[in-house]
Amino acid sequence: MNKKDLIGKIALDARLTRAQATRALDAFVEGIRAGLSRGDRVTISGFGSFGVLHRKARRVRNPTNGSAIEIAARRVPRFAPGNELKSAVQQDDRDGHPVGQNGIGADRR
């Protein structure tokens, strides 16, 4: 499912026009982006939490020539799924087959 598909689903389920659904989704994403840029944790009950992970600076080796490379400290976004989302993903499809990537039964790929 991509952004266009998600907008169509929101429009259908919430009885909105595609333009209204697009604005709603864009506002949702911008709200999460703004919260994370301030360093806040954004929690959506039953869905999950978005947060910022602080990675320390570190020194690594280039596998090609063995030289040391310094990687700067940085902040990266992180998503932790909630229990309800985890349970929904683990549910079997209607035929009793485990659901795999992209909603396709794991044994039917």
C-alpha cells in the first residue's frame, strides 16, 4: 500500500473527498514530523510510538582498505509497534494461512 492507496482508503472509510483525505494524512504526517524534530515521543494508543533514537559517534573500519572512518553522532527516527498492531499483523488470513509480507500468505508466494 502506498500513499495514494492510503488516501483512497481514508477517503472511503471516513466519507471524505480525496482532497480532504490528502490534507488529513499530510497533517497527520506533519504532526509526527514536528514532534520528532522537537525530540518528543509521539504515541498513538493501539498503534505504536514514534521516537528519536540518539546514536553515538563511532569509529568503524572500511572493509575495502581497512582504514578507520569516523561516523558522527546523529538522531534517527524510530517506530515501536503497539500490542494491538503486533496482534493484528500476526493474525491468519481468512483461509487460515499465515500472512506474510504484503498480505500474501507465507506459503503462497
